[in-house]
Amino acid sequence: MADGGWAVTVACEDRDFTEWRGGAQHVLVWAVDVDVPEVRAMIASARRRLAAVLLPRYERQPHVTVGYGGPMPADGPAPMDEVYTAERVEEARAAVEALRLAPFEVRIGGWASFQMSPYVAARAPELEALAEALGEGRERPYVPHVTIGHYGVAVPLAEVAVLGECWESPEVVVPVDRVSLMRYDAADIAGSLTEVGCVPLRGVASRGG
């Protein structure tokens, strides 16, 4: 498990970060849905192994983010991130459609960590193509992954590695037939996702709900 040049985890707080979200009620992301029983079991197993260092809850369904959208327009104080307007949503949709991707498979397995969260790796060249089209990787390298949870304590990465060193799970292959536009509650750092739109993958340019 590489540490990316840092040695201590960052403890996350389970609270409403109003200074970040401003008046926004929801945030949008583009993601690949990998919420299947085998992946749910994998994440649950990893959470049990790392429970001592994680926030107690993480309710987001297994997914691989391929593009961060941003806060949805709302009345009230401006959020720190740029508002994700309907026009920007359509620009992103067009960028995904322009790739003309056919359905593909994502291979999920093997864990590593960011400073704020451990994760399970996700592998498929199409994920990188989607991320590039949606502007991911401009500020930091894009790492396709399924989040295990948020760290709840600041501890040396070496301690996390010891907790997870004996954890094993078979690789899971998940078929993907769409790219989803997902929404989460901006006030809930660990809340669930809701699909609010998608681009079906048919190997030709297409429009979807």
C-alpha cells in the first residue's frame, strides 16, 4: 500500500461543512455504478478489517467517480466550489457521448489509501478516458477507486497497513452499461447517492435520462 508521500492519515469529521457548501443542498458527480452484491461484500469486509480507524458510517453505494460536477444551484451563500449549472451538465454529457464508448467491464480488487480514505482499486481503460473527458486529473493524478470509508482518526499509515495486511478478497468483475449522474446531500459527508441521470453506453453517440 503506497502512502503517496505522506505518513499520517487525516481524521474526517461527520458534520455539515457549511463553510464549503454555502447554501447548496446537493452536489452532483459523474460515476460508474458498481453496486453489486460481490462489491458490497468486499467493501463490508474491508470496513470490518479497518473499523478501528474509520468513521463509524459510510452510506454511499459502491461507485467509481469519473468526474466531479459540483454543488447544484441554490439560494443562499455561494459555495466554495463552482456551481454545477444545467449548462455544465449538458457539456459534460456531450463529452461522455463523444467518446462513443461501448459497454465495458471494471475489475475491482486490492486495497490502498489516500490520506483521507482507504479504497479498493478499480481498473478499466475506459475509466481513464471518461475521467479525462470530464476534467478529472487536472489538479492531481486520477486514481479510479471504490471508497471504503473516511478515516476517523489521525494515525500513522503504517498502523493502517498492519490492520489491512492480511485482508484478502477475490477480484470482482462488474459489467458497465452506462455512466451515471449522481446526487448526494451536501450536508452529509457520508450520505447515500441517488442517480438523477445517465448516458447509456452503446458504442455510438447517445442521449440518456
